[in-house]
Amino acid sequence: MKLLSVIVPCYNEEENVPFFYEEFLKNEDFFREKEITWEILYVDDGSKDATVAAVKKLHANDERVHLLSFSRNFGKEAAMYAGLQKSRGDYIVIMDADLQDPPSLLPQMFSCLEEGYDSVATRRVSRKGEPPVRSFFARRFYRLMKRISRTEIMDGARDYRLMTRQMVDAILAMPEYNRFTKGIFGWVGFKTKWLEFENVERRKGETKWNFWKLLLYSIDGITAFSTAPLSFAAVMGILFCVLAFILIVFIVVRTLIFGDPVSGWPSMVCIMSLISGVQLFCLGIVGQYLAKTYMEVKQRPIYLLKEEL
């Protein structure tokens, strides 16, 4: 018998916890046919509602349901990493508790593994139900990552992914503090099959990902898997040095010919302001990479457990 570990990160998902369990159980006949046992690891990311109590209620009736509860909110990346660390399965799948990752796709995902794939990943072909502005910037982010990074990151990619134990062990061999799991999935390689599905809206509650959090998450992804911003800062520095030299020559020649070094000061102030702004922008890019290095050097734990069932 093979064991499937289902990792379900949760943050204030009290209402969705039982719905997810019920929906997942609809695959029982399939698992029985394939001789697959399973366990569900609900990873509570410091929820402020009764998420922990909801999981404990399920655990009391079904010992295949487990709980990992953090001491505070560490973020979804930490929750997924904790689930991968604690999983015991031959196969591991990461799914959201809000049912935006349909459990009904699992039979099809297992059939892909039988074809020789090491992982089966999912991507949304539509963003129905999302705000247009959010969808626009999300597509721009994925397009940018394809250009500046060698790591495969598909447009619309979800964290919903079924993997073999070998691939999960490779992911766990990367214990970096600043985690961008979508990039890590692509970096470790392995043969991956992509499944497309229509976007599914949340069963209950509201999304925890607002525009600001997604923006910060995208910056984490860019700095984690590309040094292109640093190259951009260097190129901008060279260009403005050349531009400054040309302007100096122009001012000297103009002064020698017309003898009026005072006129033109408004344009000069604008140029100086522009250059200063670019310098601060480039300094901010370097600061982002320095901050990531600072956090890695500290070697703080990615998460802290408060309770484990």
C-alpha cells in the first residue's frame, strides 16, 4: 500500500476545514481501487479563529487527520515547508483549504504519475472572479519572470501539485529562509506534467492575499530566482555616467561659445533630480538583495510549532 500525504495550509479557515475534508473523501473509492492510504496534514498558520478546534474535531473522528499548529503567523511558504517536512507519504500533494484546488482532479493527477512523471502541477486558464487589476499585474509578473529567470514558472501556476517522495526530498534539501516555492518547484527540475483547469472561487470566507501582499510576494520571487535587477542597476549606472559626461562637455562648450553659464539652471535641476531618483532606486534594489542575505545569515527557523497531533 502506498501512502498519500495531503498538505493543507490554513489561516483563518475555520469554515472551510470540514468542507475540504468532505470533498476529499469523495475520492475514497479511487484510493481503495489503487490501494492508496492517505493522511491529511492541516497546517495552521497562527489562525485567529477556531481553525485549530475544527481540525481537532475531525481528528477525534478520523485519526488520518493531523494538525500542525504554529506559534504565530509565519506565512503560507512556511506552512507548506512544515507540511513537506512532516509528511510521511510516498506521494505528497499540496492543496488549499478553500477548495480552489479541486480534489476531483486527484485521479487524473495520479494517472499522469503512472505515465512516468515525477510531479503533476496545475495552472488556471482563467481568472474568473478576480479583480481585473490583480489579474493584470499577475500576468505581467509571470511574463517578467519568464524573461529574467531560467527557472520555469508558468502563468497561472497554483501551489496545487502532486509529487513523488524523491522530488519532495529534493525540495527539503533547500532549507532557505526566504522561500518562493513556485520557483523552487521549477529549480529542482524533475519531469512535470501541467494540468489546466478553470478558476474555482472560494467555498467560504475571503482571500488572505490582498494586492500589497501579492506585490511583496512577487518581489520575493524576483529576488530569489533572478539577479537581473542587479544587472539593471549596474547598466543604469553606466548609462547615467555617460550621460553626465556628455552634459559636462555640452555645458563647457556652451559656456565658451556663449559666455552665459547661468541660464539653463531649471533643466539642470530636473536632470539632477532624475539622476538622484535613479540612484536611490538602484540602491533600493541592492538593499532588497542585502536584506535577503541578512535574513539567511541569521539562520532563524522557518517556523515554530506550538502544537502537533
